[in-house]
Amino acid sequence: MAMRFSRPLFTASVHATDEVLALERPADAVLSAFFRSHPQVGQSDRATVAETVFGILRRKRQIEYLLAPKSASEYVLGCWALVLGANLRELEALAPARTLDSLSEAKARSSGSTPESMPLAVTCDMPDWLVERLLPRLGEERLRSLAAGLLQAAPLDLRVNVLKISREDALAQLSASGIAAKPTPYSPFGLRVQGKPAINRHPLFQQGCLEVQDEGSQLLCLLLEPRRGQMVADFCAGAGGKTLALGMMMRSTGRLYAYDISEPRLSKLKPRLARSGLSNVHAQRIEGERDIRLSRLAGKMDRVLVDAPCSGLGTLRRNPDLKWRHTPTAIEEMRVKQRAILAAASKLVKPGGRLVYATCSLLEEENRSVVEEFIAGGAPFALRPAGAVLGAEGIRIEGDPYLELFPHVHGTDGFFAALLERTS
């Protein structure tokens, strides 16, 4: 591991870790605020601080199992020694003898351990409650594979705006500027970039030819199959990543509504929309699923995407803090929201129209059970086979009737999607 183990770097890492482990706000937001308030931390040290914090969040159970840290400084030393591979000589100036002895014992235990010799929750690096939810459905072998995938850092996926440039031309221009990329295996619009280049500074990004978007997120839009001239709604649009993909697939025709309850989230769509060149997007902040503006469009939409607020546990490669910040109680509260949002969004769909209900969760109670309760409650919708719909577009992904994506299988974030068609 190439790292300068200086006292200032150690001090910055400890302070950042202490703030993040409070688990009161998203880790990336905490880190951004920390760096703003500590301008003396240089760019290269910032990268190491971030790597340290996210290493701790990913491997928190393992560090606790092997070391039993009692302070942020011990978490940092544990991460450097057990996760990032530092040798103890490099840490001598930073740790008291007692801590060095504990680190030595922890490294010995780690090197002598196999995944099977440790508790399953430690190997998976998940809270007990999450293992208890996933194990009955997946079985131990699949759960271990999923957990291993979630412990990896996510790649940088891009979506090519084919209204402005072809995927082939985008690849060629990225290559010419020294950025290595390759087509994603499923999405016809996707590119997977090697490393973490500053893509937002690249001319293709600034010209609206590229957007950062996980391939799984692109597949949700492809499952919806929006057509030219249709009326389409992105019901929980957020910052508009899927909105922009849908607008591109509609060739900037028809009307595409981007709804969200958060003005700050929707405001992030504005510069992205301007770069994209799309003219069919109408962003609207709504008060909630009962907003009067929604009732005026009841039964008029050809397509509705419901990317529902969820636990986000399918995004642990990017947001490992979520597994420590969520509780079973929070999941149940999320389910109440999801059912209400799905019911409200479904009223917009016209007969013969389609709705995609999606989450980036791994939990059945946020996914299948929400859809099955919706249909069992008498909603005039029928489930359509997601795999067959994507297969007709040349995208071969096993699994019907639902689309389920996993990092260790598909290389994407964890996603669930159900395709529903209004029957009356």
C-alpha cells in the first residue's frame, strides 16, 4: 500500500472517522463537510482519508471482531493494518505499544482465519438483522457471494447520450484522451471506465454527451420501454439521472414529467438537463403523492417509472454506511411509504400503459412483497415478465417475472424491478 503514514494524515483520518461513525448523516456528505472545514488537508491526503473511512465502513465487523477498537484512532489503525495492508513498522510512530501488540495479534488472527471459521455476519460484514433477512432467501453460499460483491468498490459507469454521439465515437474520444473504457455488458448506452478519472472535467461530459449512471439504473429505463411521442412520468425523479435516460430514449419527443418532493434534489437536474439538450422534460416539485397536480393527469400516462425511496442496501459498494445506519424499524417505515407511492403513481397510468416499480434494495419486504400486496389488493394491473421484455431488446438477463440485479453476478448495484401493465 503506497501511503504516507504521517501524523497529520493520521490526525485527519481519526477526526473524519469520528464524525462519520456517529452515523447521523450519509458518509459522503459528512466527508465533504469535513474537507470544507479542514482546507489544510491536501488533495492526496483527502483521497487517503476517504479510502480509510470507507474501508472502515465496509469492514467494520471484521475490524471489531479481530481488534475490538475502542476509539476512532484504533479504527483507523485497524483499517490501515487489517484492510489496507500496512505493516506494523509503518505505524510505530502513531500507536502506543499496547495498541501495536493488539494489532499484531489481530493480523495473526486474520492471516490464520478462513471465511468459514468466522461468524457469517463477520465474513459478510453486515449487521446481524440484515444477515437474518437475507439468509433464508439466498442460502449461505449465495449470501457469501453477494456480500463479497458488495464489499468491492463500485466501478464508474457512464451513459452515452446517443442523441449527441454514438457509443463507438464516445469510446474513441475517451481513449484518445487517455481514459480507458469498454462497453457495459447489458445496456446498449453504457460504458464502464477503468479507474476514477475526473470525468466531469472531460469535454464530452461538459457537452452533455456523457452522464454518470450505473448500468443497473440504465436497465430500469430500458425495461420501461418509453416510446417517441408518449406521455411518461418519472415519479420519484430525484436528481434526474433516469429522467435524462428516458428523455433520450424518447428522442426528446412527447412529454416527460419529472416529479419529486425535494426542490434541492430537483435543482440538481437543471444543469444536467441543460447539458443534455432535451426539450421534452417538465420538472415539477410536488407536495406528496396526493398533490392535486397529479390528479389532473390521472389515467393519461403511457409509462410511469417509480424508483421508490428505499433502504438503498443494493448500493453498499458506494454507500457502505447504509448497512449501519438502517434498522428493521426504519425498513418497516419505508414500506409504508413505498406502498403509498406505488398506489398513487399507478393512478396516472392509462389502460394498456405500463409502470415499473423499482428499488435499489435487496430486501423482499421492499420489493416483491410491495408488488404482490399491490396486485392482491385489487389493483387493475398484471405482472409482465421483465426478462422477456429485455430479451426482446437483445438484453439477456435471467430471471422472471422480476428483474433482479446483483453486483457479484451482473457487475451493477443491487436493483429490483417489476413491470406492471394496466389491464382496465
